Amino acid sequence: MTINCKGNLIDLSSPKVMGILNITPDSFYDGGQHKNEKQMLQHTENMLTDGATFIDIGAYSSRPNADHVSETDELNRILPIVKLILKEFPNTLISIDTFRSAIAKHCIEAGAALINDISAGKLDTEMLKTVADLQVPYIMMHMRGEPQTMQNHTDYDNLVKEMLFYFSERLAATKQLGITDVIIDPGFGFAKTLEQNFELLNKLELFKMIEHPMLVGISRKSMIYKTLNTTAQHALNGTSVLNTVALQKGASILRVHDVKEAVECVKLVELLRA
């Protein structure tokens, strides 16, 4: 199970870690934490040193009720950072966290390697065509509505069945356009209640039937800290526990704030498979 990133075949049969670099001021955990270029480069270097295979950069917060960001502002935030990181660390495999095709196109042309779309092409009708033209790996997430409204769309008759149908339909659309490297993301916390998040994690192995690599982004989310009656800042231990469960149930990529701990989870779970 491999994906082609800028000519490098990445083997996802051994799980990989994607480190998060948020450059938004209002992300739920690390918003505004990396205020200048020096801090962003230092954080990126730390994640690469700790074992991240990918660095995921986002300039539009997708937390519930997040502020709207114009396309111009998003591009002005993200493109200089992509160029900065690739100048300092040329071999970095950068994932662009955006649902806008124009942002994706500019960043891939600047040297980024993957597109990570929370809407699976549903918020920008040009996204799938753009991905097909660029021929880069595409991460498609399950979500209903948009970040500002998604928590109003949690009425499922059968959560997993409806999600499997969603991915089947979106994968058919990518296949028709000739997009070959597709990764699915169940979208923990997106248009799902706390209880639905745990139901999803409990049944995560069912998504293996899709036969595509799966990314899991559970890091420091409210399903952890609300359950434990704590905060995102104190949710690292819970994150490691649930990342371990996700790996055991078939996750190919862990998208995390804390790379070192996630890499340790991968190493230990891999030993259990040996």
C-alpha cells in the first residue's frame, strides 16, 4: 500500500505520522502558538527530527464555529510558509490542509506534496479536477455541512453505513477523474457527537473494506478531553491511548500535534504485529 509523493513511494503498510503545523490564530489547541517564521521553522524541525513523515499545514481553522477566512487571506498565510519550510528543509513532504482548489494548486506548484481536504471535494467543485490535474495524493475526509455548521448535522440512522456510502460515492468520483492515490479520513469530531466519535472508533476496522489507506486525526480533540474532564492541553495521554486503538484497527497515518509520542505508539504496535 504505497502513495507517490513527488516521486517518492511512501509505504503505508507500516503506519506513518503526520505532524500538524497550524498557522491559524484560532485553532482549538495550538492557535497562535507559532507566531513568527522562526517558531514555525523550529516546530517543523522538531517534528521532522521526532520522526514525522509528513507535515500538514493549515491556514483555515476547521474547529466547530470557526471564523470564516477569505481565500486571499488563506493564501497569504499559507504560501509563504510552504516556501519557507521547503527552502530550509527541501525534502519535507508537505500536506496542504485546505478545501479550496486554488490554494491547493498554488501550494503544490510551490513544492507541497499532498492535499488534505476536509470536504472531500464537496465545498469546491473544482477540487477533484485540480487534484487530477496535479496528480498528487489526496486525503478526503467525511464531513457534513461546513466547519461553521457541521455540528448541526449529526442525525444519522446508521453512522458507519452512511459513512461507507459517502466514501464509496466520493471514491467513484476520484476514480472517474484518474486520481489514484487516495487516503480516507473518517473525520473524528466533524459532524459527529462525542458518542458517535467513540462508536466510530469502536467500528473503525470496518473501513478496511474500502481498501484505501486511512488517516486518523484524533489528537487532543474534545472527545478525549471532555470525556476525561480536562483540557486539550492535558489530553496527550488520552491521545496516545486512542491513537494506539486506531493503529490496531487499521490506521495508516496518524495526524498529530505530538509527533514523538505518536511515533512511539507506531513502534510499539508494530512489534505486536511481528
